[in-house]
Amino acid sequence: MSQPTPGDVHVNAPLSNISIAFMQNRGDFIADQVFSNIPVAKQSDVYYLYDRGFFMRDEMSIRAPGTETVGSGYEVSTSPYYCPVYGFHHDIPDQRRANADTVLNQDREAVELVTMKAMLKREIDWSNAYMANGVWTTDITGVASGPGAGETIQWDAGVGGADSDPIADIRTGLLTVQQSTGFRPNTMVIGPEVFDALIDQVDIVDRVKYGQTAPGIARADINSLKNLFGIDRILIGQAVQNTAAEGITNAFSFVTGKSCLLAYVAPNPGIMTPSAGYTFSWNGYLGASPSGNRIKRFRMEAIASDRVEIESAFVHQLVSADLGYLFETIIS
């Protein structure tokens, strides 16, 4: 077969536009919001790491007349990234296309299907990697009672979470990261079940109830949580996955799970900008979008079908474990 193939040379722009629009409308997926997305021209390369200890050491001293100022430097290292290419396709048989009431719907539905698979892949990969024990410098495990070292009471323990103290827990996490790095976490990542536990927790409700405009109503919301905790962003991962194999009874669950991550994520990525992590997306792949996705449609004559195929080239990369603080299984 000649290289490159026609499909490589011509990535289907209309289908790609449908896919991009579909992704932008899916606010339930947060993987591309947590870590800043870095479009990269090469599939693999290196990025720079700066030892923050050099920047946080007091070394300035008085300069005597006719003498030089004191000076020092800093160490720079590199770390590699590699964006593997993931793929998925859906075939539209000629017989099904000919029998369809609206021909164009099948192409759009195929794009939505393959795009959803790509979105789920990114979301599940991020959640499995970074909402897990052993990744961040500090892991705190939620328990129902009798917490020991590295443990705290789950935020839904007791009536209305009365046995827990999420305000103190979160402030401890924020201060721990800030003291270690000089950067206060600006992002909280939780699933909807953790969010519901927080807005119903009695201490949190008590803090915000006097600010309610409707008489007799006391409830927290995402904005009151931001103000209470002093966090710029609270991302609620509401994506749902089916963990059952085809042919088995469906088993649906939230991808983000029952943990809570506090992290400092650079709002404006740069060479000397600290961040808990980055998502590198290979947009240098022929026709790929800034998120590393490309859509192709090509003919599969042997099976009398049109194939709609998506490829996604990306990697979620940990940059600094010290810039994250995880509460694992923080609700029951």
C-alpha cells in the first residue's frame, strides 16, 4: 500500500468540526480542564523542571562599598513526555445507510459515538492516574471513625456529616501544599457525590445559611464553597462510564469517584511556571486539533461500508507531586 494513504493526507474537516463542537458542549468531562492543555508539534520531547529550593532560599546580603553582590544560580533538569496515539472506529454499512430515513444523521451519530469514546478515554485515564493513592506527596484516607495517622473522618459521617470537619481538612491541605511549595492550590476536583456531601454538611451549611436570600432556605452551592475554602476553581467530574462488557448487565458509575484532589494548576502555562501537571496533546499529527484529535472517513470496500475513525494523541503528565493533596474515599 502506498504511503501516505489518502485518509492521512485528507482529514475530514466537516466531521472534525462536528467532533470539536460535541466536545466543547460536554461540561461533564473535566480532564481537559484540570491540567492545562499544551498542544505540541512533536509526539515526544522533553520539558524543563526547575528546583524550587533555589528560588525560595534567602541569600541576599548587605553589599559593602567596592565589593560585588552575592550571587547564586539554580538547577534545571528535563523530563520526557510521549503522546501515544489511541484510536476507535465505527462502520456504516451501505445497506443500513440506504435504509436510513435521513442519510446525514448516520455520519453525525458515528462522529458523536467515536468522539464520546475519545472523551471517556481522556477522562478515565486522568482519573485513574491522579485521583489515586501514591501519586501525590500527601494522601489522606477517609474513614468512618477512629482516624489514625494519614486518615480523617469521611465528610458524610454522622447525620449531615456532623462527625466530620471538611473545612479544617481542606484548609490543612491548602496550607500543607503552600508551605511546601510557595503555591496555594487553586483547583479542587471532586465527583458529584462528594459535592452533594459538602453542600449538605452541617458546618458548611451553618457558615453560609445567613447569606441565603430566600427565607427559611439554607444551602451551599459551588460559589459558596469557593468563597469558604478560598479556591478559584471547583471542578465536578460528572462523566459516567459503563464498566460492564458488551452483553453483560450495564454497570454505570461516575468516573471521578469519591475522592477529592486539591492542586495548584498553572492558569497560564510557561517555561518557568510551576504546575501539578500538564496534558500534552500532539497537534502536529496530520490534521489534528489542539487536543490531539483527528477524524477521518474513508471507504472499506471489502465490507461495503464507510468507516468513521477517530485518533487521539495525548498524555496526562505529572509535573510536581508536591503541588497536589489527595483525600481518598473521602465519603462512604
